Amino acid sequence: MKKLLLVMAVGMVALCVSAGDAKYYICKYCGTKVVKNATPSNLHCPAHTFHQWYVVAPVGPVPWQCERCGIQVYLKERATPSNTGCPANSFHRWNKQ
């Protein structure tokens, strides 16, 4: 099952990378992550009135996981430790997977 999920995630990342300058966005309140070329809509956050989106980094092939909130993303480069918007804490703490 883990291999299937990994293959699906890598495929999604490949599609997003080919789509242009896609970036990961994470909502500070609910932890929702999305891949978009532009800032997503802030409507309908399940944990707050509106989403508060933070850009993590451009999408790429390398998996990173925040040790505080558990969110996993695939990035071209490492997200900076000062990246705010972690739903479990003020700052994400990214570890390469």
C-alpha cells in the first residue's frame, strides 16, 4: 500500500511540475495542503472562517516531512525552517525522507 501511495504521489508531482511553477500551499489553521500555480481560495476552511495559506516551496521530486505536524511534501529545494504556517506549531521543522 505504501508503494502504491508513493507512486501516486510521485505521479502527481510530475504532473504539477510539468504544469509550470507549481508550489505547495499549506493552511495554517486546518493543515490542508494544495499544489497550485497561484494562491488558492481562502474560503471554506473547516477549522477557521477562512484558510490562511503559506507557500512552502516549489514542487519537485524530493520528499520532505514536517516533524511537528506530519505533513509530507515533494519539493525542488528544502523549505526554510523559518517557514511559518505549521498547524501544530508556529514553524515547520522539515526533515528529508
